[in-house]
Amino acid sequence: MENPVISVNAISHYYGDRRALNDVSFDVKRGEAFCFLGPNGGGKTTMFKILSTLLVPSSGTARVCGFDVVRDPANVRRRIGVVFQSPSLDLKLTVKENLRCHGLMYGLRGSEAMRKIDEALSNLGLDDRRNEPVERLSGGLQRRVEIGKGLLSSPDLLILDEPSTGLDPGARIDLWDYLLRLRKELTLTIAMTSHILSEAEHCDRLAILDKGSLVALDTPLRLKREVGGEVISIVAKKPEEIKLLIKKRFKLDATVVENTLRFEKRNGHQFVPKIIEAFPGKIDAVSVGQPTLEDVFIHRTGHRMRDEHPNGSDE
């Protein structure tokens, strides 16, 4: 890949004895919308902190816009905008005042600051809210103000940690409409973390992380195609018994995931009647559908994309 915006090579990181990232490597192209997808505890936020220069990796290297995140963090920070998962707005200040305060940290003052603020407000559709206290805005609009802060420095790369946290489905769709429009209009590269499968569908490529390891890296469409047919899910009182019977009768390998039997088969909808007829009284329910990113995750890991840490920590 020529001149990637992000280049990560064999990154590992430990918190004490616990391994948060395990020998992860990938590149991100200029202009891509790239997603780190996985459950809480998968290593996404650790990667976010490394790329935004908040954390020094235990081993390996990472370069952002050509600069090493450990050896040259100042140059990295000049070229990135960062949107954190936790809100960082002053709710009592207006939208414009929040942006002005953030701009001061980047040395933006006077007419240049106002130009940048006007540009950010226009890009995010917040012109008519500039003098409104942030506490009066909806969660979706507040998230847009957070993104506006990240855009003030005219970054080459916008890094977002779980940008849809706390948003309802409608606000999540609106947020993604703005992000993808900004990417096109500003020639912006976007790298984000998420555990929301529908959100990852908007991205050009995904890096799926599980327990600190990179388990898949490709476009959403290609990853779903690798599943190899329609996904059949069977609910039964004795799924392990049905698994053995399916193997014996149909020569198919199935997986039991959280008491549900699942396997992939081309033209699976035509195969369902055969399953029901073969095992009368043993099956409670059968469903069939096209592969989803959840199916990709199960295909690669053998389990559903669930949180590894009950408290929601991703580190």
C-alpha cells in the first residue's frame, strides 16, 4: 500500500500480566473509513489510545501520517483529530464557546479561529445552533459538536472511540450521514472503534479484534461472503445431540454457540425442510438468513460478539 495514513506493525500491549493486544498489524489507506470492530475487552480502545499517542505500546511500531507515534508524537497530534467515547463538552457553554475553548488549545485565535469555527459549524449543520447552550441539544447534536472539536485543527485523520455511544438508532444514522459526507468533502480519513455491527457496515474495511488478536481484516462484503452460504440456526433442548446427528446424516459440521446450533449451507432455505423431517420432535425452532457480521465473528472465533469485561472496560 502506497503512503498509508496508518501503518501498524506487530503491536502488542500488556496491562500488567494481561495481554490487551497481541501482535496486531494492518494499514489504513488515505480516504478510508476504517473500523476496529469487536466486543468490549477486545482491544479496540487500547489501539485507539496508541494511535492517538495516549499510550505507548509494549512492543511493535505504529506510524500515523508518516510519523512514529512513540518517537514523534507531537507531529502525529498536529495531523489528527480525536473524538473520545466519554463526552468532553461544557454543557453550560454555547456550541461556539465550546469550539472556541478547544481551538485555544491548538493556538487558534482571532479571525483564523472564527473561520475554523464557522467552517466546522457549517460542515456539521450546526450554524443555527452556534449560540445555544450545549445542554439544550439532543445527544446526536452534542456528538456532532464533539466531532466539530476534532475537525478544528483541519486533521488528515479523524479518530473516534465508539462515536455512537448513547445515541438512538435514528441519531446514529444521522451521525454516519455526516461522517461520510465529511470524509468526501474534506478528503478525510476516518478510523473508529465500535461494537455495533450495523455501524461497521458503513465502513470501507474492518479490523475485527477479539481478545487482543486481529481475527479478520477486509471489507464487510468480502467478510460476509467467506461464510459460505446461508446461515441456519437451530434451537433444540439437546443441541450437542443434534450436532452429532447432522454430522452423521448430512456430513455437515455445525457449531453450538450459546445453546444454539448453527452452520452454513448454500441454498439453506431449501435444506431446512430436510432438517425438520429428519429429526421430528427434537427441534424447537429453525431460522435461516443471509450472513451478517455477527456470523463472520462467530465463523472466525467460535463465539458471539459479547463483552469480555462485565464493567464494559475495553482495556
